[in-house]
Amino acid sequence: MPSFLHFFGNSPLSTGERFRRAGRPKRVLPGFGLTMGYTLFYLSLIVLLPLFVLFANTFSMTWEEFWQAVSAPRVVASYKLTFGASLLAACVNLVAGMLVAWVLVRYQFPFKRVVDALVDLPFALPTAVAGIALAALLAPNGWVGRWFDMIGVQVAFNPIGVVVALIFIGLPFVVRTVQPVLEDFEKELEEAAGCLGATRWQTFCKVILPAILPALMTGFAMAFARAIGEYGSVIFIAGNIPMVSEITPFIIIGKLDQYDYNGATAVALVMLVASFSMLLVINGLQAWQRRRAGGTHQ
């Protein structure tokens, strides 16, 4: 009889077990051990293993060989252009992306959905196509470049063209990061600030900006990191003139074409360390901002 009741689930033990299990939250994925193991395996295979190979190839060089590879005048000039242009483009996108996100969230106008979809165009458009289009547009005989050429300003095949290309590919990162934060922002806070006598500028600086600042910093970091490693959209408009408009990814590709794998990995390691350090600083600033905001609310 006990076995018969247990078979139909009527025993006190099985009933209690059934109630205990009913109180557990149902999970779509398996338990923590299996999912964590898969996560570590996947990240190791996709991220850590290539980075390990990069470090291994670099450590096979002597310090003199490494320093000679990463400090050559041509490589240093590419560092200055790559990081300088990426920083300038990210700063432009920081302001422009915030304005675009603000317009898309706060205003209604014709073809708003079309404009919203155009923001994602750099994501979907192949970078080589973007580079060819920008080069044709900004070349001295292009639709826009000819007007700059008349006043003695050459945009394409110049560091200016590199900045324009990096602005193009980095804008969606800031817009898509700030837009959801602005959508969730409580407009009652703006109304309360206005009732207390704050001007529009004071309301923006004291109420809105602190709320969207972490998102702005995240978008800035993502745009900057993407710009550092960008190749396809820049290679056609840069001109690749040594010491003038040659970006670091092109230096790496050139070393690989010459079968200088150690030199290519050495330069790539410098780019990796610089990018990771920048992201680490940005994440630290975001954590500090969140702690500061939490302390203010308390």
C-alpha cells in the first residue's frame, strides 16, 4: 500500500515534496553549474584563447625586439592618429548622439521611424561600403569634397577623413545607449525642478544629466573602443600615407602581409592594453557615479 500511494503521489512525503518544488521559481535554463560551465567554456574558446595566443607570440620576442617593433617612428605616428582620431570622434558622438537620442525621445515629427531606423545603418552597412561611399562623397571631386577643395581644405585622404569615418561608425553606440535611459526618465522630476524656479539649463545640468551620465559614458567608451579597431570604413578614405594618415590596424595588416607575425602581435598587444585600460577607467568612473548617486538618494 505505501508503494501504491507513493506511486500516485498521495504519500505525505511526496505531497510535501510537491509543495516544496512548487515554491521554487521555474527556470528556463538548467542549473547554475551547467550554465556557468558552458559560459566559461564559451568565453575561453572565443575570447581567452585568441588573447592567449596573442600574448604567447609576443612573449616569444626579446624585449629589444618588442620595443623596436612597437616604437618605430611609423608605428608611433599611427598610434597618434588612431587614438587621437578615435578620441575626437568619440567626443563628437558624445554630444551629437545625446542630441539625436533627445530628439527621438522627446519630439514627434514626420518620418520619425525612418530617422530612428537610419541610426542603425552603420551597424547593418558593411564597413567597406561605408568607406567607399565616404571616399566618393568627400574626395576632391566628390559632391561634398569639391566645396571644401575650393577653400583649400582636403577632407578625404587626410586625417580629417579618418575622423569623419569614425564618427559615422560610432554614432549608433551613443544613441542606442542613451535613448532607453531618456525614455525611462521621469518627467515629473523636470516639472518639479521647474516649479522650484530652476531654468531649463539648470534642470538639464542638475536633474537630467546626472541620470543619463552613466549611459553617456558607456556609449562614449563603446564608440571609442570601436573606433580604435576600425579598419574597413577608414582604409578607403584615409589614403594610408605613412606618417600622415596611416592607422594602426593598417600597420598590423602590413606586417602580416610581410609575414612579420611577431611584429604584428606586438603592435596588436599595445592596442589591446590601451583599449582595455581605457575601458577599465570608464567602468571605474561608472561605478563611482553609481555609488555617488546612491549616496545622494539616501
